[in-house]
Amino acid sequence: TSTFTHMGGEGANWIGQAPFTETPHIFTNLGDGTYFHSGLLAIRAAVSSGVNITYKILYNDAVAMTGGQTHDGPLTPAIIAQQIRAEGVERIVVVTDEPDKYPLNYGFPPGVDVHHRDELDHVQRELRTIKGVSALIYDQTCAAEKRRRRKRGLYPDPAKRVFINEHVCEGCGDCGIASNCVAVTPKETELGRKRAIDQSACNKDYSCLDGFCPSFVTVEGAEPHIGIEADVALDNTRHRDAQHRAA
């Protein structure tokens, strides 16, 4: 986070910096859209220079930077792994929220390990000890894209929602620490700050349930009400539209 570069040049600045610092290794982030566009060339340059760097390639199944478009062509975690192995990256690790989704013949090159995202910290600590270029492919669909696709019926939509009982919640925030989720929001009450789940932002990841807390309630097969204020606004809009049509 202390340096910057242009799109497609991720990690290339480290090639020039590495000989002049005592820092032995860095991580650099690279999105799948940028990787497909030109990022592979930066990886090639890093391998050629022999610097110690780990590319964290985010495969979120969308070009999220510019609105969630699809990739310009075919791209999967297996294709990425095969390409960077061909470029000379020997140590490749896949981290995902769904480790079981890859069949045995998925297409990863030999020696690629798959880990659950809960092991991310452990995996990164291992990768930073490796000499040369290594890669961590993080495979998880973009949360915003999940919500968009669910509205269009294009993505599985679990019939389960999570709520926090504010009468039980003590505001410790462990749910937010466990999930690091923006849908876990503060809620001010007469008894102090507590927590709530913003249903409009929830991507049904359920990692907030990993927090040590008895205040969580899961509801099956229910949809949240849009609220009285939203109902009134909707009724007013319909009334105005009816008046315009009548006029």
C-alpha cells in the first residue's frame, strides 16, 4: 500500500526497488480483469528479474473496476494457474470460499494446493518465505455481482437471512472482526452502540456467524419488509403517477 503503479504494471516497480531496500519480499494485488488485460506481462518481468514477490490474483468473476462486465475472453483459476506456471511461477496456491467446487480434473497444473479462505493468513506467511515469484489465486465471486445476479435470477440465492437480536447484542463487535463485512453496521441504542445487519448490503456469506455471539438469529424462507417509510414513498409515487395519467 506504500507504492502505486499503472494498470497492468503491478509489481513491476518492485523490480527496481528491491535491490535498494532491506525488505526481503512484498505482496502485490492484481485483479483478474487487469491480469487478462496486461498484468501477465508484469508477472513475466518479475520472474525474469528474480525478485521475491507474491502476486495475489483476485479472481472475482467480473471486471469490477468498471461496472462488473465479463472478461474479454475465457478465464478461469485453472487457466491463470496454467499460464503463470508456463511463465515460470513454481509455487501457486488457490484460496477460496468454496474449496470443494473444483473437480479432480479441473485443470490445475501439478503442485497447486487449494485452501479455504480461513487459512489465508497462514498461506500468506508461508508464501513470503519463498524465493522468487509465487502466486496466490483468490477465487471468490464479487459480492456486488452476487447481489446483482441474484436479483436477475442468475446466481443461487439461499433462502436464509441473518439478523441480530439487539436485546441480546452487547456491542462487542466480534461478528465484524470475524467477517470483516460491510453489512455488519453499528446501531445506536439507549443502552449504547450495538450491531445490526444491513440486509440491502448482505451477500449471504454468513461468515458473521463465526463470531462468538448468542444474539444472531437465522430466518429461513423470509424476505425483509421494505419498511413503512419506503411504503409511504412508493404509495406517493403511485398516486402522483395516477394523477399525471388522469391529467
